[in-house]
Amino acid sequence: MTNAETTIEGEAGADLGAALLTVNNIEVIYDHVILVLKGVSLSVPEGGIVALLGANGAGKTTTLKAISNLLHAERGEVTKGSIEYMGGRVDKLSPNELVRRGVIQVMEGRHCFEHLSVEDNLMTGAYTRGDGRANVALSLEKVYHYFPRLKERRTAQAGYTSGGEQQMTALGRALMADPKMILLDEPSMGLAPQLVEEIFEIVRDLNQKEGVSFLLAEQNTMIALRFADYGYILENGRVVMDGDAENLRENEDVKEFYLGLSSGGRRSFRDVKHYRRRKRWL
């Protein structure tokens, strides 16, 4: 197998251990006409960080919304395939039911309730919980442990906090729901490199210390592959390459197309070749 054909043999992600989430050959159509995802398959192991990579418009956000069942609000639907979580089909569940089962999506764009304080935003993440105020209070302290900056800004109106603080608030709100899996969409968007590094280090801490699994959609391939265990690359709604994060980082085609580097140094996109794809869709 060449570097350009790095992929998993057999079921997607089968060699990563027990799968917490499995997406099986799904297609997504908007407005009954526009085919956006074309046979996408991927797997997230329990306790893993999986990166979903690709350029803007590749289908990353649509994949996350298909998993969290948020497509209907945008006149989209999964028309083929299946989505399984903890061994059971979930593609027909409501978003609220998925949240109660521990699947939380952090939307692209650092969505916060701008008129509420940071702490009130965090508390909205616990609305589905029924395990008592004491446990919710413990979760809030846990959030402040991982995001000490939010503790300092707890009474500030969220709309007047920085972009990095709003991203932390959105991620902390997800943590308040006591999740087993977080679907994290473009956490680096619009943030300074130092803040991006800080956010990803917190993601790694939550994964390693709290056992939260992550499916991470990201255009910043370089940092995503530093923190992820495994990666899938999407192009035009298809998975065109996947493999261990370390192997993808060293793949010459990934370096050329997504990192702007090659063995001959930085090259213009118009000069690079089209890499060979091992097609994994039907």
C-alpha cells in the first residue's frame, strides 16, 4: 500500500478498539435534491479523539449534524446508511434524546447566549440532567478547573467576552451535560494560534482525564493531527483517505494538499498533482 492509499482494511476504524460511534455508508440530501454526503463511513472508539478533516464545503459540518440529528432544521435528511452509538441505531432519535444519551455537539462559530452571563451559559448545558443539584455543582467546578479563565469571567456578559472565552464557554457548556462524546465543529476558527493551542490541550485533557470521546471537524489539519489519534479526510462529501494521525502527518499527499508542504518545500496548489484515492464508498 502506498502512502497515498493509507486507509483501514475492513470496517472503518475496526483496529482502534471498541467503537462508541459508527457511521455506516450514509448519504445526506438537502431539499430532496442536493446530494451532500456520498457514502461516508467512519468510526470513533471509546475514549478516542478522531479528526474529520477537509477544506471548507467538504461535508464536515454536515457529517456532524447528521450524527446529532440537526439536519431537519436545515431541510436535510439521511437517506441511506445508518448511525450507531453504543451499539444501537440513533439516526431516528431526536437531538434531545441524543443529548440525554451523552452525545453533545459544539457548533461552529462559538454560539453563546450573548445576553446571559458566562456562568448562566454554562448552566444551560445541564438542563437535561436529572441527577441533582449537587452533581451539577460538581460539574460546574470541574468546568472551572479546566477553564480557569471562565471562573474569572463567570459574571461577565458572554457577548462581551473574547472569541477564545466564548469558545471555552461553548465547550464548557457541553461538559456540563456530562457527555460521553462531544462533536466539536471547527474549534480553531477565528482564534489566535496561542488560543487554538490552549483549546486543543484542554480537549486532550478532557479526553485523557475525563474519558470524553471526541469527533473533531477541523480545517487546521496540522494541529488536529497533533492531538487526534485517527483522522478521516473528506473531499466533496466523500472520505478519500483515513489512517492513524501519525501516518497522515507523514503522508506526502496530505503535506502537499493540506499543509502546503512537500519533499521539495512549499509549493503552489496549481503545481501539485492529484493524489490517488482509494475509494471507500459504494
